[in-house]
Amino acid sequence: MNRISIVIGAAVLCAACSRNPEAAAPAAKPETPEPLKATVWTKGGELYLEYPPLVRNRKERFAIHLTRLTDFRAVKDAACEVHLAAPTGQELFPCDPSTHPGIFGANVEPKAAGEARLSIVVHGRDLNETFDVGPVKVATDPASAEKPPESKEETIAFSKEQQWALDFGTQIASEQNLRDNLRVAAETLPRTGGEAVVIAPIAGRAIVDKTFAVGTAVQQGAALASIVPPTTAAGDLAGLQLAEAEAKVALEQAQRDRARAERLLAAGAVPARRAEEARTIEAAGRARLEAAQTRLAQYDATRAADGAEAGVKRFIVRAPISGIVSESSAVSATNVEPGTVLFRIVDIDRLFVSGVVPESEFSKLRQLSGAEIEMPDNGRVRGVSRLVAIGRLVDPETRTVPVTYEIDNGDRRLAVNQTVFLRLLLTPAGMKPALPESAVIDDAGRPVVFVQRGGETFSRRPVTLGVRQNGLVQVLEGINPGDRVVTRGAYLIRLSTMSSAVPAHGHVH
């Protein structure tokens, strides 16, 4: 057994000694150079380009990624061309039809070495843009080919496929002059002159022909109710009937006298003055009869169940302002006294909004320069019309100071006595980069944003925040004007940095 082991060991040793070391080593694969990358933004689109270093008379494969900046989705319906402009002339290389949304490929084989200007021309229904990549180097041999620059900042990879599939968006940080503000509780109130109380002008019986429920819109001058005044002797029905009968008899006698006087005047037996006196007496008798009949009808109307009687004169009660009915106390066929409240009307097209400022913040009102109202339905803000008053008295119970503004409520989205929030805008803080609040996320207790450095590379930037206004936040430190900041999908980028495994690049070129 030992002898067999010795023989096998010797055979293995001899085979190892006789093997050619060069033949045993695997053939070395040619090293693939790191691709060059370029990102170009225009108003309507984004180009992210990956391509190998260019060498004269060597075919290289370009990977072109196209994004619409209107919705940050992949360009689907379009074609593109690669243009190389050199001093010796221009070369054009068409892109292959896209097999994956947003990704196009092109074979580029430059014929002349030296400096050239690279551009990508895109035309189609989804996008029409010319992306100027800039100057590139076409080398004479691979050894002298262009090398990619070294990154000076640690970056985070987030592929175009991920961006296209998720809710993603960016925005260029621009300087804005935001203002610090105080957010205080407030209440909407009727403005001065925007509330009216409709009262009974006289005593009598109220007549309401139409129901005006609370919330009913009325126009200035609209008839709301009427009042039938009482008779001077409400209980003397017999006297009213006697007055009517006497007036009828007197009118009939006056009519006969007038007719006799006119006949005598025609015969020349009496002067014309006699006929005129007879006509005057007849007219006075007719007026006394009409008055007696009106008093009798008024007496009947005040005793009727609904108070309505044809031919009875009423006092019409009209709306003094346009608005909505906030109180309706008038009841038809009821007796009212002078000063009885029948209706209350509020103008809701223009309101006051009164905010309460804590006593400790009163000194900041010296910097007050405007205000906004947070709408309760969607959180959006609405500007105010004018400052009405700043209270100078501290409420002894709430220790607050009122600040009142007038607002336009023509769309009637605010109700009277509704609770809202009032943002009191202070003196502007100066020009600083401003971003939507959605761009800032909390990362371990510190606010951060993500700046897009290239098509698929992002950098994490801790920021110092300033004032907030109308959905924007001022950034005091951490970014510069012109930085392209992620405004939608920032939290997804943060989650990608927390993954324990780095996923492979997802491109299909």
C-alpha cells in the first residue's frame, strides 16, 4: 500500500515538472476601457450618453438615454443621429431603432483623428432637440485615447430605468426672496358694512310670500317681506262700515249735483263757476269713498289667516345689501312691532380674516409686510387684499393681539366664522436658493437634498434651511443656484443607499 502511494506521488510530481507554465496559464482577456459619460439638459429633454474613447477607424458603440423633462419619462417615439464635426468635415451616424423605451444605440466609426464636436440630434413626436455634447478627442491609437475624468465627489448611482419607472423629477435651484412668516390661527368674519339687520319699520302684520332659509343668496333691493299696517281703530268694524256707506251716499249726491249743474250751464242758467264747484265736490266724495274702502280692506287683512288681501297697500321690506341670509325670523301672518328683527344678511364676497398673534411675537409685527391664508381644503394659500388693522391691546385672557385683513372670497370657498390659518409675512430675508418642500427629506434627523450630477449619478447634500413660504423653503447652506435638485423621488434615492447589496446596472444596450 505504501509502495503504491509512493508511485502515484512520484507520477504526479513528474507531470507537474514537465508541464509548460506558459501553456497552463489562461489567455488574458483584453481590458475594456472605462466608458466616457456625458449629460446634457435642454429645456425639454435630457441626454445621458455612455460611449468608449474614440479611436480613428475603430467602430464604437454609443448608448444614448433620452428623457422628456415635461414628465421625466423615457422618450419612445423618436429617432436620433450622432454628429461629429471636425475641421476636415462632418460625419453622421444614425441610431438604431429603439428596442427599449428611452435607450438608443449607434455605431460610431470616426475617420479622422483630432478634436471634434459631438452632438446628438433627436427628432420625433416625443422630443425634438439638439444636444450639444461638446468637444471630444478622436485618438490615433488606443494608447492615446481619452480617459474619463476622476470623480471629486462621492456619488450615488440611480439608473435611468429606475427614474423612468418611479415618481421622479428634478428642478434647478433658483434664488428667490422668500419672507419669514408667523403662522397663527384665524377666523373669517363679516367685514364692516358687509352685514345688515332687516327690521320691521312699522307695526303691523308680516306677510312673507317666499321662504328665505339660512344660506339663501339675495340681491340688494330684493323684496323679502311686506307689512300690512293696522287700522287706526282696529276694533270699530261698525264705524268703518258706516263710513263706507256715508261716503257712497255722499258720492252719489255729488254726482247728481254735478250732472244738474252741467245741464243748467249748457242752458245758460248758471255761471261756469257753479259747474266747477260741483265737479270738485264729486272728486272729494270719490276720494273719501276710496279711503273708507281701503281702511275696511286693511282691517279685514289684519284679521285674515294669511294676512294677504288683494288691493291692500303694504310696506315692502327689501334687502339693503347683497349676500346670503344668515338669520330668518320672519313668520307670515304674525304681528310685529317697530324694530322687530326679520332677517340678517351677510356679504360673503369680501370678508375679514382676523388672526391672533401671541404676546411674545408682538414685536415681530414691526416687520409685517403681507399675509397669506392657508385654504382648509387643499392646503394652498390665498393672498389677502389689504391690511385692516393691527390690534394694540393684549387680550387679558388669551394674551394675544388681533391682526385683521380683508380678503376676496368671490369663489365663496370660505364660510363666515370659519377657522383658518393666517401666515403673516415679515420683511424679506434676501436672495437665497429656494426649493419645493418635497425636495428636502429627513436623514437621521438632518435635512438633506439630492443633487443630480449626471444622468445616473447623484450626491447627497446636507442643507441648512431658512424661511418657508407658499410651499417653498429657502436653503441657506448646502446647494448653489443652478444645481439640479431632485424634487420627486428623493426618498427613493435615500432608500437605494441603504441597500446592503449594490444591484447590477440595469441597462439593455
